[in-house]
Amino acid sequence: MLPFVFIDASKLGPFSPFGLCMMVAFFAGNALTAWRAKKVGLDEKLFSEFLIACLAGGFYGGHWIDMIFYHPDELLAHPWKLLFFWYGLSSTGAFVGALGAAALWKYYDFTRTGLRVRVTRRESPIPLLPYADVNMAVGAIPFSIGRLGCALVHDHPGKFTWPGHPLALQWPLDENDGVHHVFGPLHVVTGGSTTRFDLGLIECLALAVIAVVMASLWKKRFRPGVLTAIACGLYGTARFFFDTLRIQEGPDAELRYLGLTFAQYWSVAVVALGVYLALRARRLAAAEASEGPRPPRAEPEG
């Protein structure tokens, strides 16, 4: 059983634990993806455009999914909030939005001149899988840092469970519950009256494991789409089971559709995408093997 750890935000001035983690995650993600893109030989300008498109799509997609599937009552009461992404974000929605933006970027070029944005259709679509592989190869690292922010503010409480569970926290009922061990702004609480899961912490730990697995594959050569397939299979499977630990009753309960959360339907789709990409890579490898080695290209005379 784990202690309940939080940071006293009043001692951080204008910052918040979640905001600091998100800032570190943002800059770490930018640095890692740029490094990886250069390492595999992608065009730096095109990759920068791809990343900006994914970030923009991720912010708005994450917000729209959050409002539509997680807070429909609030959307009906305040529909104008759909325009402003800072009113709530969903990580699963961010992936949906990023994928949609990447699909647009594949076919259309967005050129900004001052405040004007000019949209033109590309002469030939840009293959997405090499760019997606870069993100998936390193993406679990900044994602885990962001989830650490969730774990420090405990904004994803899960089900209550039996005392002694290795992944559960000694959850205090209020600020006076349990024994507080204070280390500056850091509070470590032991002896909380309840025991429950913290989904932010569990996902943070799982993402750290996925990050190690993906890092172990950096030096290997794969067909485009294989790294994306591996990441989809690992994270999609983990996320589906994590959502079984969510609260099912009360005001903090996650909305369910035919017994499953939106994230669980999303997880099934992500795993299916991973399976499709893996089979596609295998089919292409088999087709090339059946064709046999290609003859060397003839040198031009003179």
C-alpha cells in the first residue's frame, strides 16, 4: 500500500504542481521528438509542422471530447465553452484530435502570413506513419510526466479497495486525517482512513514501463507503422483495464455508455489500429519476400 503524496500549492507561488508537470512534459516532448525525428532522417521543417498540427488538434479534440462525452450536461448549459479548450481536457480526446489534425496535414499545407492562414492541397500526400512512429517512440516519456501531475493533485480518484493492496493509496478523508510528514511543500500522508486507487498514479507508472519498452527499441529498424502498432497495443490494453478501476457511483462517477466508458471504447479502437498496422507490416514483408531480392540498378553508360 502506498502513501498519499501531495504538494502544497500555496508554497509554489503562482505555479501549481499539475501546471509545472505539464510544462516540463511539453518541453521534454518537443525536445525528444525533435531529436528522434533528426535521428531517423525526417525533414525538420515538415516534422515541426506535423507536431504543431498534432498539438493544436490535441488541445481542441481533447476539449471537445471532454465536453461531449464526459460533461454533456455542462455543454448543454454553456455551449459556448466548446470554443475554449481550457475548460477541460481529455487525454483520449487529445489523441483523437491529434489524429484528425495529422490526417488534414497529410493532404493540406497550412501556410501562415501574419494573421492570415493559407490552405492549399498538397501535390502528393505525405506518408504519416514515419512521423507517427517518432511520436510513439518517445511519447510515453512526456505523457508519464503529465500523469505525474495528475498523481500529485489526485484528480482521478478510483474505487475504494481492500487495505494492503500494492497499487492503492492510504487515502485521507480530509486534511486532518492520517499522519502528515512535511518536507517543504511536499506532504507524505500515511495512515489515511480509506484505501483507494489513484488512476493518475497507476497510469503514470504504466507509462514509465511503456517508455522503457519503447526506448529499448530505438536502435532497431522497423517498417513504418510497427512502433506505432506496439505503442497502441501496450497503451490501449492498459488503459482499458485501468478504466475498470474508475468510480461507478456518485457525483465523481465516470459516465458510461452501455456499461463502458468512452476511454474503453477508445482503447478498443486503439488496439484494433495497432493490430491492423502490425498485420499490414507483416503483409508487406511477406509480399517483398515472395518477390525475391531486387536486381542491382544498372549504372548509366558514359
